[in-house]
Amino acid sequence: MGVRRAAKGVGDFLIEMVGEAVAEVILSLLACALLGCLALIAYLSWSFSPRFTIAGAGLLSFFLAHGAWQTFRTPTKGRRRGLAALTAVGFTVAAMTALFLLLYATGCDCL
């Protein structure tokens, strides 16, 4: 009985280890693809119109700054509505994307 249990435990460990390695590779490839797409978008927008690129970056910065302010300020009564909720969600998504890229794209050998 002990040998079967040990063999099952080793098999489960190996399956879990291979699964984690595959998941790590998939996440790294996804981070490299996302980073490449962001660089391509920046390049294409700059080649189309530098003025629109700077204006768009400024508007995106204001959008994210308002979202950060809404996220980290003292909560008011009730819930956020309209633009406040949209900017808070946009900031949260941008922050999570930045954290994902920080954790997984740093090991990307495509740079």
C-alpha cells in the first residue's frame, strides 16, 4: 500500500510541476506578445501622426490620473457612477496590465 501511495504522490507532483512550467511559458509568451503589440501600436500611431499620438497620450494620462484619484481617495457615500466608475476601472485594468508585464515580460528574451 505504501508503494502505491508514494508512486501516486510522485506522479501527482510531476503532473503539477509540468503544468506549472507550461503555464509559465504561456504567460511569458502572452506578455511578450502584449509588449510587442503595445510597441507596434506606439510605432504605427507615431508614424501616422506624432501630434495625435502626443494628444492621445495626454488624454490617456488624464483618464488614468482621474481613475487613480477616484480609486485612492476617501470613499464617499454611495457608489461611483458614470465617468468616475469608468476611469476607476480603466486605471485598475492599466495597473493590472502593468503589473503583469512587470512580472512576466522582464524574463522575455525578445528584448
